[in-house]
Amino acid sequence: MARDRVRLSKALSWLLRHNAEKEGFTFLEGGFLPVHEVLKHKRLVGYTVGDVEAVVAECPKQRFLLREGSDGGLLVRANQGHSVPSVEVEMEEVVGPSLPPVVVHGTYRRSWEAIRRGGLSRMARNHIHFSAGEPGEGEVISGMRKSADLKIYLDLPKALATGLRFYRSANNVILSPGDAHGLIPASFFLKVIDVRTGRDILETHNGSAAMESSDSNVLSNEVQSDLLKEKKMKKRTEKLAKIQKLKGEQAEGKKLEKNQVEMISKENEVSEEIQLLQL
């Protein structure tokens, strides 16, 4: 039963965040869809309204929200993480006394050089996501993947002062569309902590001659770097295609091997790598 609910949660995320319109649904105001209509989709056939209620109630990151519709039926939506531009989920704008003391984005060490040069990107999503505090502390339950090995701390007052806008979702995730290009430049980073070592790699880059040497090497090897990027892009794209195929098979009830399930869990990570390679 627990495994079935994990599959249901993933299917709901896939549909409500990214694919509802492609699958023929029309979002209601606030990004909601009727539960009874959602359950007709081929990936959710066999589940009940009760199953959806249980997944929403038990989700530790509070990814979803249920609401009663005007006809008395249940509506469901994803609280954040959308890649559909037309979805506008009501959120509280972060201003004045509502500023969280800590705003942190989780990512991966191998993505740092691209982020350092180009900034944080919202990529294919509508917003860049941040935790409103350290994950696991107090009411902080969402906004960062547990596997992240790099934590980027944002200077929120500085970013707000330049006109960047930030919002708080229903499950307390801080979201920003970024600038006109969908980016938050590295100039707004307070510190960047390597989770494994506890070292602030931003301080190292900003203050050392080694950083200058690194930049020089990057420039002198521009052609080799571009070729390497192309190879990485090809590998990541092929891996993402395999993941999406496996997800389809899983949604249709096929039993997957342990390594295949582990591969599916890397979907967001692989997608982020592809987007960063495109910067």
C-alpha cells in the first residue's frame, strides 16, 4: 500500500506540475483540478478519492493541497514546482517584516561552476526554489532535496532592493521567478557551503589567486571545454529519456528493478544538469 501511494504521489506531481495541459486538462483558478477528473487519467486509474486524500495528508513536504470546489467535489493542486506558465498559484509576496532570516537553495557540487558564472536559473520551471531556513529545523519541511551536497545562501534584502521578487508558497517554500532572464546572479549569494566539508567555497573563489588561475585556464581551454560540454549534454539527454521511459512503465504498473527505481529518483538532478549545461 505504501509503495502504491508513492507511485500515486509521483503521478500527481507529474500531472499537476508539468503535464496536465498536455494531457487535455484545463486548470481551474489557482492551479486546481477536480480530483474525480484526475483519477480518470491512465496513470491514476485504480486509485480512489480516499487514496488522494491520504497522499496529500501524509506527504512530509506538503506538495499538494486539497480544497472543496463550488459543486462540493474535491479539487487538488501542487503547491509549487510548476513548469506550466499559465498556472498561477496564490502565494504571499515576501516583503518587510515577513522576510525569513535564512533563505537557502540546495544544488550539487558539480553544478557550481555553471552557477557561479551564470547564476541560479529557474530552468524549465516557473520559479527558483529556496528553503525558508535550514531544512529539518522547526517548520522547514520543503524547498530542498535531501541529496543536495551544496547549499547556496541568499542575501535576500540585497536581492529585494534591486527589484527581484520573492514569494512564499502554502507549504513555506520561498520562490522567485528571477530577473528578466529567469536568473538570480551569484552577486546575491552570501555563502556557498559544501555539505561534505562545511567549507564556504564562495569565500575561496572570491579571495584566492587559485580562482584567478582557474578562470585563466577556462579561457585558454575554451574549445576543449565546449567539446566536453557537448558530450555531457548528450549523455544527460540520453539518461533523461531512459528515466522518462521507465517512469511511464512504472505508472502502468510494471515492476522495476532496484537500479531502475534509483535511476528514476535522479530525474530532477539530471534535468537540472541539462539546464545548467545550456547556460
